[in-house]
Amino acid sequence: MSGEFDDVQEDDLEVLPPEPGEAEAAVGPRSDEVARLTAALEDKTREAREAGEKYLRAAADFDNYRKRMQRDLADFRKYANEQFALELLTVVDHLGLALKHAAESGETVQGLQQGVELVFRQLGEVLEKFGIKRFSAEGDLFDPAKHEAMMQVPTGDVPENTVVQVLQDGYLYHEKILRHAKVGVSKTPERTLPEERTEQEGSEDE
């Protein structure tokens, strides 16, 4: 069969143009798809631009908030003890008045002592008002979380490691140890052998 077309030349072939309807049908769907994709791209571009603007605004707002919080925190730290300082000034005023009154009236040492004791009690009340309170230590068993041992006191009157002397009071700040109490702690006296006791007594007699 192939022999039937051996004599056909390329010029003898007639190319028929596409029908008008066929060309429009081929181009129409493609152009619609391009238009749809272009519109979708524009929408996504607009959404990305709006999202970027929102992010920049949010970042700026957060940065302003952070700076404002830093300023507020700095002011809080700086003036946190303002009320406490104001209360202390009242105690200072009373102490100054007590000293001035003692100097002008020629009060005795006892009168001055009473005035200072009054101011001391008032100062303790101010400290307690702000959560600073002295805690007792004498008679308690030694607790390194609350006490700082400064010396040992030989005694058989109390159990060993008992606080028998307070050298400096300890204070609490609410539930926290603000300052350890400096204390003297009991220890069991060393036992003296009878021979050593006799020698000691003999040396004392001499």
C-alpha cells in the first residue's frame, strides 16, 4: 500500500486552514485559564502585602510595648521602697525630737534611754509593717538555715547544739531569711579525769 503515495510530492499536499470555530475553541479555554491564574496571583500578592504590613505594625507595637514595660520596671525598681523610706523618715523625726528634747531640758540618761527605747519600738513596728520581722533564736536548736554560729559555749545545762546566746538578731523578710542570727552554741563540756582534777585543785591551792 505504501507504493500508492511514493509519487506524491510535498508541493502536491494541500494544507487546509482550521475552521474559525475550531481556533476559537482552542484559544478560549487557555486564555480563560491565564486570566484566572493572573487574578489568583494578584490576590495572593495583595494578601502577602497586607500580611507583611500587619506584621510590621505588630512588630512596632510589640517593640513599643517592650520599651514601655522596661521603663515601668525600671521605675518600679527605683521607687519600690518609696513608702518604706517615707515610714522610716517618721522614725528619724521622732529620734531627732527625742535627742533635741533631751538636750534642751537637760534630761538624765534614763530619760534619754526611755525616748530612744520608744523610737526603737516604733522602728520595729515599721519594719513589721513591711514584712521585716525579727525572729527569736535563744533556746532553739542550732539551724544553719537560720543561725550563724560564732562561738561554742561549754555547758551541761542544755542539750548540745542549743543556741544559748544571741550576738546579733536575725530577721525574716516575709517567709524568707533576710539575715541569719549570729549566735553562740552550746557544747558538752570535756570530762576531767579524777587525777587531773586533783592536780588542778593542788595547783590552785598553791
